[in-house]
Amino acid sequence: MRQTKREIGGLTDACKHLGTDEGTILTYDEERDLIRNGISIKIVPVWKWCLENSLQA
């Protein structure tokens, strides 16, 4: 696990502040899903995120 407590904690705090229950962390090459404090977190390589989002447009 390359994400630090700071990154995951910051994302969960931001999601709670914004009233959403899911968030995404972009990484160089790591991919997985996890749940922290009721927030669904998707960890995705940036190249994959770019491809997935460009296909939706």
C-alpha cells in the first residue's frame, strides 16, 4: 500500500465535507478498492483513469 494515511484521511475528510460517499485517488501504478469511515475509495493508475474518462466523452 503506497497511499499514506494523510492521502486517505484527506480524501475521506473531503468526501464528508462535500457530502459524497465515494472518492478516487490517482496513482502511478497501483489499483484497488477500499472502504474507510464509510467512504468508498477507488485507487486507480492515472493512465487507466484517463483512458476510461476519455471513452465516456
